[in-house]
Amino acid sequence: MIPDGMRFLTTLAVLAVVGEAPVALGSAPAQAGDFAACITDLKHTARKAGVSSAITTQALDITRPDANVLRLSTVQPEFKIPIWDYLGFLVDEQRVADGRAMIDTHDRTLRAAERRFGVDRYVIAAVWGVETDYGREAGKSFLPHALATLACRGSGRSKFWRGELVAALKLADRGDVPLNELYGSWAGAFGQTQFIPSTYQRLAVDFDGDGRRDLVNSVADALGSTANYLKRAGWRSGQPWMIEVKVAPHYHGPQGRNDKAPLSTWAARGVTRADGALLSGGGQAGLLLPAGPSGPGFLVFRNFDAIYAYNHAESYALAISHLADRLAGYPPLRTPWPTDDPGLSRAERLHLQQLLLANGYDIGEADGKIGPVTRAAIAEAERSLGMPPTGRAGQKIYHALGGKSGGR
Ligand code: CA
């Protein structure tokens, strides 16, 4: 979950698991003395807000801004990711298989959260899977330092970051999460389902009953809190979130998440289920055609908007919705994306990097994460093979270098 106004960074945050360090555009220099004065001021603010002096001192006993946070906060997205790569990465077979295993393991907790908050358990699990790969990638920035850096050296929204910092310190102070476990994204989202501290303060619940709201160490607390978040965002129990549909090839009627109509209206506009079946059922939905009328179409309901509230990007809500469907046992999308160069699975990404290394491209260690260094090598390989240099990790370059679908 990333605060409003940082929407484009959301993709980077989600794809931080894909990317090497992005290229920074640099940050405004500031005087060391200014920074120290700002930290002193932050300490006063925290104390005035009721945070103990012990926590305040421990948390803010820093002398330098967090350079990594400054670099990430000034990055510009230099590479626009096609929707099929974005979804292909976030909803690959591995995440589906891992998610089904996690749902088995945490079946009782997920069912309890579904009962108490009315939110479908597959959606709760999908948020967990996309946000942190089921708890495996929760972020490496020490929150007090990251938030203090943004408050004192960031390029704006200083008041917002100060508020998040104080909220984080309060969580440590009241014993929800130990101070030394406050690690998360550079922008302050943390825990198994990536709440920012102010949201945590407002909406986290103690779902395992130990008296603490610990979204870092307690899967139950994280899943219960996510369900609570979605419920507060307007989730309607027992209603759908999204269905895949088809439109006529030259469809030019209404579109958009907010342009909702009953399914009978969509049927009258020629929209069918992706398998060709007639639309039926209650509820109002809007039509999304993220790759135009020839690609997969989606009717999205009020519950899709609740997912969208978690992280303001339609591509993100599509990923959660589709992963939830896959976890519930539904098949992959029926309509192929309109591209002759689909993206790669995680195994194929790793293998592509191994092939680049074997072909003499120095990309460091193959780790399956496609960042600027790998993309530059891909572009160079494409050029040397007489292909247009896209720098994108797709099937074409993968096959050209000797890869076979399936990653081996
Ligand atoms: Ca707890």
C-alpha cells in the first residue's frame, strides 16, 4: 500500500521484486546541519505526540539521511511495463501454487477472517501474495530512518512523512511491533500485507488474540487486518469482484471503472462472458479493456473498487482480482493478450539471465530480477541479433538466445 500521489511508484514498489535498483535522477543537496536540526525537531514532535523518550531516542539516533531512500524516492519510471508483463509477473504459476499451499496452511485463519469481515478469503490471500509474496519480501528499509529521511530531505509532503513517522513510533511504543522489527518499503509500507503506519494505527486488528497488532510476525494479524481494510473500503459480502468478458472487435461503447451499469445493460451492448456464455447476475459493473477491445476485457464490480482502494492503480487491482480467481481454482485468462511477444515466467526470467551471461553479457549474478542492467544487456543482444532493441524480457529474445518455454 503506497500513499496517494505516489501512484507511479506503486508499480515500482510492486516490481521492486522484479527490478534491480532503478536509476536515480539525483536529489537536492541539503546541509548536514539542516538535517540534524530537522531530526531534533522530529524528536520534539514525537515526544509531544506522546511517544516515550526511550523509543524516540533509539529510533532517531541517526546522523545521516538514508541514501537508498533518497535514491528510490527520486526515481522516475524509465521503463513502462506492458499490462501483460505486469500481470504475467504478479500472477505467474509459482505465485498461484505458493498461494494455494499457503491457503491450505492458513485455512482456519482465512476462513475466520472471511466470516468476521465478510471478505472472500481468496482475495485476502491474493493481497498477501502480491504485496509481499506471502511474507517473503516485506522490505528492507528501517522505517524510522526512511521516514525521517523523507520528512527532512524528501522533495515534498514533509508533513505527511512526519505523521507516518510518529505513527510508526507509536506502534513500537505501545508494543505492537518491536522497534527493531520496523522494516519495510522505502515509503513506509511494512508488514506481511504492507500497511503504512497511519493505516496500521487506524485499521490493524489483533486477530490472533495475543493483545498485540503485529502485522510483521503474525500472519493471522496481517490477514485479519487486510480483511478489515477491505471491509472498511466498502467490500460487499458474497458479491463478485471481476469477471472476464469479451466485447465486439470494434467496440467503442462506455468504458471505465466508474461507468457502472447492470449486467443486463452490458449484455445489451454485446458483452459476453469470456467463454461466450450470457451475462447474468446482479450488481453493477464497469468495463475495463486494458489492451483494447481485442485483448481480455473485464467487468469490475464495487468489490474491485475496494481492492483499488488498497493501492490506487487499476493494473494492481486487476492483478489481485485475477490472482484471487486463480487461487479459487479458476483457469488463466481465456483471451490472449494482443501481443506476439508475451512476457516470461519467473523461471524463464532467471534462465534468460543465465543465457545472457553465457553469451558474454556482464549482468552480475542471475537472480530473476529484470532491472536496468539486464534490460540494457537485452537491448544489446537484440541489436546483435538484428532485432529491434526493446530491452524487454519477452519470449522473442528468450527463444533467440536458445531458451525454451518453461524456463529450461
Ligand atoms: Ca496479535
